[in-house]
Amino acid sequence: MDLEKRRRRRRTLIIAAALLVIGAAAAWFVMDESLPRGEEHADADSLARAIMRAVGTEEWDDIRALRWTFAGRRTHLWDRDRNMLRVQFDEYEVYLHLYGGADVEQGVAMSGGERIHDAEREAELLATAREYWINDSFWLNPFAKMFDPGVRREIVRRSDGVDELLLRFGRGGATPGDSYLIRCDKNGLPTSWKMWVSLFPLGGLEASWEDWQRLPGGAKIAQKHRIAFLDLELTDIAGAASMPDLLPGGDPFVPLMTRQ
């Protein structure tokens, strides 16, 4: 390739890159939304309770053992009675005592069936697994948290006369300060929400709530979320009244209790 052809190709690449940047900036300004103003009103609490009824929050309380895979990347096994969790990702199995702190004594990290004895590496894996659980369990059922301390519920009146619920999480989780604007169908079942979260720099990014699965007892879990060009799926969802009901046989949390 002669010098002039190389120069023309370089100019073409520079122009294409500039157009891509301009297009991305234009899309940013078009898509980015400011957090709407809501009103703390009794209607907000009423809508929140309607959502909780629609997704079966009371029935959710009866589910004491859960298993699910988040986005095909990591699988959780959660014993809600004993506050124990197993997270499987990459080549690791990490066991945690939830709500008991994040130090190494509260969990065990394993690879290939053997405990990782490097204390620093194990502590990193425990912290990573805890962060995964905070995020992934929130997508499993955030609606059970709507009346938690530090959560503000506000009603947003749309121009078409349909009310939406704005949730502001003032504390808790890995990213306190996140907000979600929930849109529901006529029965109170969420169909989508818009997010103002620290994870995404774009305000008002919308995620669908669809493909609802009913667990034993009636609690519902959305298996699919469409976020822009991304499909986020929760698969292998199963729940039961106890861990032996979910996984008959031996106790899967033996490594956590013995710290072998």
C-alpha cells in the first residue's frame, strides 16, 4: 500500500471515529433523563402495596430456600433460615454466613473442591461473592424491600393519568442512593422500571420486567429483563419451604460449618 493510500485510509478511520463519538454524544443527550420529581403521598404506599400483592411478597416469605443463576455467569444457593449462601462463579465455590460481616471467618472459598488457604485471596473472593449476592438477589426480588428503613416511596403522576412509583434507596445494599421508577400493569405487576443508579452513568435507563415465573406458594419472579440492547436473564430458578425440600440429600453447606 503506497503512502497516499495509507493517508486516505487513516483519514477515513479518523472521520469514522469522530462520527462515532458524535453519534454517541447525541444519543447520550437524547436518552439521558433527569430523575423525576415525586410526591411522598399515601398513594405511593398504596401503589407499593399493590405491587407487593401482585408479586406475592407474603408468599415470598414462605420460600426459605432458593436457587438461581444470574445472567448465565454465577449460581446462587440461598438458605434463608440459616442465612447461608453458596455462590458458584468461574472455577470457585464461595460459602458465606450472610449478615455476619465480611471477614474471612464468616466464609469459605474453594476451588476444585479444596479450600483456598491464601488468606488474602480468600478474603477477596468472599467480598466478591457478597457483592454478587447483593446485586443478584436484588434483581431476584427488589419489591420485598420497598418498606425497608431508608427507602422513600414517591408517586409520580404521568401526563396520561397513570401513576408510577419512585423508589429512592437512601441506604443499604452496595450502592445506596439509587432510584427506580416502576411502571405496572393494571393489576400492579411491574412491566418495567427506569434506573438512576451509580452503576450506569446514563440516567433513566429502562429495564423490562417480563417472563414471570410462579414459585411454590404463589410468589413471582421475573426471568427476563431487556436493558437497551442487552438481555439479562435469571435462569434455573427454584424455591422451596426448606433446603432439604429444595435439595434432598446431604447438607450443601457442610464446608461452611466445618471450614474444612
